[in-house]
Amino acid sequence: QVQLVESGGGSVQPGGSLSLSCLASGFTVSSYAMRWYRQAPGKERELVAAITSFGDSTNYADSVKGRFTISRDNAKNTVYLQMNSLKPEDTAVYYCNTRIGLIQYWGQGTQVTVSS
């Protein structure tokens, strides 16, 4: 069955970097658009970054443009989110997502905390 497993979260000081991974199983990540969302306490879940299938076109929320990079390793069936120049407002649970047909699939999330 389809599974998404995130890893790589943690605590970091402002200005630091983290790299999140999303290991997929049950489908091929190269065949579907993949997305990273985040949800901060008391806020709605928001789309952070997305990468299209096959063509690898990417797009980002304005708040993370120039700081975050989404990428995909087809051989490892894994999607990544490289986060640089982190800010306290980036603190959230980060989720990997894809949609296959009419069904949305989510990982369990990984916590990112940016604090001095």
C-alpha cells in the first residue's frame, strides 16, 4: 500500500539548515507530483513546496522562496526538502503529500523547531 515516511526534523537555531526526507513506498515518486506542507500550532496546514511529475518543475510558497529547495531522487524513491536560513516562523510539523487519483496520502509528519 501507499506509504510516506518523513524524517530529518529537529531543533535548530535561526539561520541554520535542515534537510527533510520523505521515503515513499507503494508507488513511484517520479510518476506523481509530490508536495511538502507544514502546520504550525493554531494555524492551518499550508503548502510549502511542490515538484511535478516527470518534468521536475517546482514551486514554492512566497515565505520560503530562495531558502527552501524541493528535490527528488527517483532511484531512492525519496523526496527531499532542503531548508536553509531557517527562521522561527518556520517552526511547524512538516508533512509529505501526494495525490493518486482522488486520494490524498500523507506522512506522519516531522517536527521542525527553530529557536535560539
